[in-house]
Amino acid sequence: MRHTSRVITYRIAEAAEILAVSDDTVRRWVETGRIPSQRTEGRATVTGADLAELAEHLAESGEVADRDRTRASSVSARNRMSGIVTRVKRDTVMAQVEMICGPYRVVSLMSSDAADELGLEPGVRAIASVKSTNVVVEVQK
């Protein structure tokens, strides 16, 4: 991840890791115009905002290609999921932070101060650590 003039950019391999797809898949998406890219330091990069938008679309459409790989590599014994921030809603006291972590949408409520200190905004790469004593189990019929 690179910050240039307040624009967050990711290299192709970083974008692929965030989206839980192969580097080649991201390159194809760049070639077909599905995600815009630019050259930074001689390498193809995508902006964090564009990556967040695509991550949201993939999560909503269920189009994430490597779901099984994502589950195995994104969730450790400590329930840490790597992802990208897609939306931050703030008021004077609280902030609602939405992330896409592989095929999962994660929403966190925190103080606005905490969100500001972490520099959370769409396109920022972050890790969601989940600790819960209550898990709801559903069965499809």
C-alpha cells in the first residue's frame, strides 16, 4: 500500500490478496476495464477507493472466486480477517466502519476518535479481529 497525495494505491499482487483472487485475475480485470489502474513507480496499481468499490460488488454478487481458499487463509484461530475498508460513517461520538474481508462483510462500531487515529477511510487495508461469546448458527432449507 502506498500513499501519494492522500490517494491510497495497491500493487496488483496486494489487490489480489485483498480480493482473495489470483494476480492474473486482477490483471485480466484491469485489461478489460473492470477496475481502473495507473502506473506508479513503473508498476500497475489500483486506488484503494476503486478496490473498495470492486470488493463491495464482489461480496454483494457472491462472485468471489476462491471462497474456500479465503476461508482457510483469512480466518485464523484468533479470528483475524484481512480486508479493505469500504465505508465509514461518523458522528461526533461514534463511527460505523464497514469492511469487506474476502467474501465477508464486517461492520464495526467504534469511537470516532479511534477511527480517526487509525486513519480509517474507504480503500484503507485493515484487519478485523473478532472476539465473541455469542455465535448464531443458521441452516439453509
